Amino acid sequence: MIGRKAKLQMQEKAQSRWDLFLLLSLLLVIVIYPVLDHGDLRRLILGVLFFMPVIAVTIRISQLRVWVWPSVLSMSVSFFLAVIGTFSPNQALIGMKWGMLTIFFALSVVSLFSYLRNARSILNAQLYTAVSIYLLLGLQWFALYSAIDAFYPGSFLFNGSIGSNPRSELLYFSLVTLSTIGYGDVVPLHGEVRILAALEGVTGVLYVAIMVAIIVSLYKRQGDSQ
């Protein structure tokens, strides 16, 4: 009995470390994106770093055994398109890459949220996952906006941005829209894109509300079982 309990504690610690790594890799990519989004060499480094949380969340999904093959397939295709686009830049390839990343991030959000919703207790690992899902939502909409901008240039108006790349601006736009801050310095011009931006804002509000309810319920259930 003691050996089994110790084994479970070791598994929980390993899981917590992996979830923390996923969270830190997401934060690193978001913070460093505008810094490296200049020049060919920096963008190459950025491309490699961007796939670090992608690989991390793929491994985490494989551990949960939820939506494994669709996630691996979408990740592999997006990586393949990114490599081809590096040597042969093409707007269609860029748009397809971001489209596949949109699908991948959506599958990741669904998989991790399913795991969190079915959790029986609340530990550090679950808290790390909750924050990671929120950041993955921001990256999901960022990838969608990037795909739209690649296929339909001029879908966004960038006001007051000096020397910044449209991709960095779209990441910034996604995060401020998800958090419903909305400064208005990046503006979607077409009706379809405006609706998507509005849906992202609604998604951000609903996620926070639902996640607070889930975490409170888990804490209550954990307290009752002790």
C-alpha cells in the first residue's frame, strides 16, 4: 500500500513538472515572439522555438490518450509545411501552415480541457494546465488570424505599429481580444473577421467563468473527501 502511494506521488510530481514545462514554453514563445520576429536568422530561431510548446503539448496529449492521432497528424503536417516554407516562401504554404496549426491548437485545447474537467482533485498540475489552455486559446486564434492574413492580405489594419511584423501584431491582437482588453490599435476590416474576433472575446470570458467553476468544484470535492 505504501509502495503504491509513493508510486502515485512520483507520477503526480512527474506530471506536474511536465505541465509546468508546457506552461513555461508557452509563456516563453509569447514573450519572445516580437523580439525574434525580425530578420531571417531570428525568424528561423523563432520558428524552432515556436514548435517547442507544440511538441510539448503533443507529448502531453499522448500521455492522456485523447485525440492523439489527429493531434500528431496536424502537428506533423504543420511542421512539414513550415520547413518547406522556410526554403520556398509562398503565401499559400504559409496560410496552410497556420491553418493546420489552428486545427492542432483547437485539438489541444479540447484534449486538455477534457482531462481537466474529469480530474478528481486539484493539484499544481491541474492549475498549470488551466493556464496553459488559456494561452493555447490565444495561440489558436493567432494561428487563425495568421492564416486569414496569408490568404486574404489586408484583412487587418495595423495602426501605430512602428517596425513590427504583422505576425507579432496578430499575436498581440489575439491576446488582447481573448482578455477583452481591446485597445483598438489593430482592427479587423472585414465582417467575417470581426465576427471571429468577437467570438474570441466571448470564448475568453466563458473559459474563465467555466474554469473558475471547475476549480471551485474540485476544491470542494477534495475537501469533502478528506
